[in-house]
Amino acid sequence: DTGRIIVTNADGTRTLMDFAAFRGPDLEDDLLGRDFTLNAIALNLSDNTFHDPLGGASDLKEKRLRACSPSAFADDPVRILRGVRLAANFGFSIQLETLEAMKQAARLLGKISPERLRDELFRLLDGLHPAACLRALDLLGALDKILPDLSALKNFKQNAPHVHDVWEHTLAMVSQLEALFAALAPDFNPDSASDLLTGLMVLRIGRYRQQIGKTFAVPLTDDRSLRSLLFLAALYHDVAKPQAKMADEGGQLRFWDHDQQGADIAAKRARSLAMSNDETTRLETVIRNHMRILFLTNRQVLEGKPPTRRAVYRFFRDTGPAGVDVCLMTLADMRATYEQTLPQDTWAAVLDVVRLMLDNW
């Protein structure tokens, strides 16, 4: 008793229309069984009047998320992710009783099909403030039911110049990646750059914003964007650091091969979430090569020479189209590593290498 109609419009966009029979004997029971009150408002098509037995219109006006019933999340735990996403995208606050119900139902996420978890996770990563959403899911006890590999990153220290532990660095990188996409959007106003480093980035690589926009406008699947896949790669780029940890003779921590091991962990998680082969390959490629630009930058700083034509060729031979993803990941990684302590000359050096790579691409 449920169906979806997908209409492909002339401009290539799609309109989705879902139809379902009543969940229960009548309209009242159907509305009571929905997720949030603001999604439980019915429209009578015969006279255009609203039927709002749960006060959803008032909650919508007050930007308040309130569950339709105490069992809303136990009935469908995926609503936890949806609630966090709605709060972030539309600036809603979540009622305290609803938050408590979300927390109580988080343990049930392990019983949800991987496909449903995957789709709601990608919608969240594709929306606004993904780092804040991930932190909220973690506080609710939901994140480790979806991406359990990330738990080991918490409170795991790393050397300078890192200013955060691995978990906080990962969230900072997601935030920086969101800011980077905003600064490289086709409609970005260069005069609105909020700091000197962002202004320098826009000056050096802003010329490629149209090409970058076109690259990320083409999805690998019909339902999941390339942008959200890159955010997942950011989440997993340092996932293997705890297991790759070793100390050198001077007592400095090293994480040799964490990029290779991390790619394997991410690919395994992608398969468990029933992601496509193309998505899994691209995710694995980005993480496996996420240190390449940094290595080339360090060599340029030490030797005073830009990457050779052979180095550029080898980079794109190994990364293909995902080379653009690696370039953006590198910039976000650099900002998240140093935060406010990032030296301008270091930032300028990595921007020079990224500009060379994008120019060749």
C-alpha cells in the first residue's frame, strides 16, 4: 500500500511523489503515527482546509521539532537521523522530551537495513552543518550504530602541528570542507571572504570554481551526490591512525601507512552500507591518496621546486577523476590541522600545488 512516482523534468531534475494508504483505521491514526508534528498536517484537497490535530502548524511557526508520539523513534529509529538533519537544515530546535526519546531509541538503529541507514546518512552529509549533525548523533549515542569505526578516534592524541585529537580533527575537517565548498561555489562573492586564508584560496584557485561545480554536479548514483561521498571520505581519512600508531627513536608518534589501511577500512564500511562499486572505488581512492598533495608540498618547500610533469601525471594516473576530490580534501585537512595557527607561507605553498594540479586536470 505504498508507492512512489518519479517524474523526470525537462531540465533533468526529478520530482518525487509518495503515496500511501492510511496507517491505521482513519486519518487521525495515520497522522499520530508520523515522525514530527510539523509533518503531520493534512490538507483537504476539496476545500483547501488544513487538519492539524497535533499542533504541527504552531511547532512549524516556532521552529520546534516535536515527536508525534512517545513511540515515534522506537517505531522507526531512522527518524533520529532525519530529526537531526531537519534541525540543522532549517534551524529548528528539538524539544527536550523528543531528544530523550531519540536517545532511548538509538540502540535500535542496529536493526535497520543498511540501505535505509546509508540513504539517510548521505542526506545528512549533503545538507547544512554536517559536522554539527555528526556531533549531535554522537551525543545521542547513534553514530557508533551507523559508523562504528569512528569510535576509536575519540581522545586519540597526535603530534603538532595538529591542534586537535583525531576525532576533533575529523569533525573540524568536515566543517572546513563545507566552508571550502561554499567559497568555491559558482555564485560566491569574493568580497565576502571571512578571513585572510580564505581570501588567498579564492584568489589562487577561485578561477576553477565553474569546473569544480560541474564535477560535483554529476552524481555517481541517482540518489547520492559526489559531494556527500567526499564528506564520508573526510570522516574516514584518518580512521586507521589508532591501529597504525608507532613511536620512532625520538619518541615522536608516527602513523605510517594509515592512508592505505584507512582506505581498506572505508571500503569495508562502504560495502556494509550497500554502496555501489563506483562509490566504493572513489571513496577508497580518495583516502588512499589523501597524503599525496602534502608530500608534494613538503618537497616543494624543501627543494624550492614545483612538482614535475611526471609527478603530476602519476598523481592523476593513480587518482583519475578523484584527483579533484583529493585536492579539496587536502585544503580542508590543512586548515583543520592548524586551525588558527596555520602559517600563511605554508598555506600558500599547498595552494600553489593544488592550483598546478587543477590547471593540469
